[in-house]
Amino acid sequence: MNYDYFSGMDDDETADLTKDTATGERPTWKMGVNAWGNETHKAGETRGKSWEASGFSDGHRQRAAERERRRSRHSTQTRKLRPLEAKAFATLGLELPASNDDVKRAYKRLLKENHPDLNKGDRACEERLQAVIAAYNTLKAGGYA
């Protein structure tokens, strides 16, 4: 048996049917056109505005602002330094305000100065190196590096 579902339909009916089945025969709207963006919404002030103006957001701007706030936390210094962080800054020879790059530069410089291979196995240098690494890890955990 040869069954043709579209037999007896003209081209417009066939196009409408294929368009409807592509979306599961559910209603769809163009981007930005729905109950919040057209005249069926009764809120008045938000009528005709985009979804962002209505208070909805995809969160991208909030996430970007949060990242920027975290990056600049050391420069605005919203909280008092913890004792270990203050000791870590002193170990690296830094004072506030110090940028992330300043912390990393001081860390790399002290690593080179106190490396055991450059100091012929001097125990004092090894202990300073361990203190520098611990200080850097403390600042990194606190968001300063």
C-alpha cells in the first residue's frame, strides 16, 4: 500500500504543516516578542521593552562584574588583612596596595634568589624558600595572586 499523507494538499498547506511539525506543533514567537514584549502584557511600563529591560538577564553581565570585583579586591581592600596574609606580604617584602603582578614578581624573584641549586645547598636558603612558597600560597588562597 502506498500512502501519501500530503495528497490532496496544496503547496501552502504542505509548507504550513512542515513548519508546524518542526517545532512539535507548539506555538513559537520571534526573539523578544512574547507576553512581556507585546501589548498583551498589562504591566504598562514594561510593555514593548525587551526582556532585559523587564528585569530578566542571562547572567553574563553579573558574572563579569563579579569576576572584576574579585580581581580588583586587593586594590580596594574591603577587609582587614588576616595575620597570615600580613605575614605573607612581609615575607615577600611587599606592602599594600600590591597588585597581583607585584605579588607574582616578588615570588619569582625570591624563588630565584633562594633556590638550592644556586646556593650550593645552603640550609638557610632552603628554609627561606619554603617560607616564600608558603607565603605565596597563602596570598593565592586569599585572592591576592
